Amino acid sequence: MLNRFLLVLLLAVISAQAQAKETATDNYKAYCMQCHGMAGNGKGVNIRDMSVMPRDHTDAKAMSGRSDETLFKVIKEGGPSIEKSVLMPPWDGVFSDEEIKDLVQHLRMLCKCKFGT
């Protein structure tokens, strides 16, 4: 009986961990940091091989000029969707729309800015 209880408890913990939603910070670290850098400053480990430097997400002035809708679109559809670098891949299919919205808010936190400020 105790073994069955422990097994059920273990399965519940594993299931909860598998269903845990990744945070925007987790997703940024896993998918964006290689190009945009650990601090979001556009100085990731991949820049030495890139012909176009990634956006500095900590640049409040530049980021304030981009609407949330534009940021959403470039994350979902890639750089060419907003006439930017082909090196920015589309993340549609990797992130849900909700996760992309969370990433946009994460970018706003990195730049400490809002659109148009």
C-alpha cells in the first residue's frame, strides 16, 4: 500500500513538472540569449558569426520605437516580417501566442520602457 502511494505521489510530481509552463525568462534564456546576450544587450555568443548585429533589448530609446504588436510579429514570424534581418528566425510553432506575449513583456522589462515613451 505504501509503495502504491509513493508511486502515485511520484507520478503526480513528474506530471506537474512536465506541465509546468516555462516562463518568459526561461524561454528568453533558452532561445534568445545566444544572439541577444545574457543581459539582452545584443552581445550573445553567436554574434561573431553574424553579418547583422542582434537588437539590443536594453536600449530603451530603440525599443520604445517598437510597438508590442511589432515585437509580437517579429518573434512569431521572424525578421523579414518587419523588414529586418533574415537571421532573426520565426518562432511560430515553438512558442504559443501567449508565450510570445509574455516574451514581449519580458523585452519591455529588459529595456525598462513602453512603446512610445
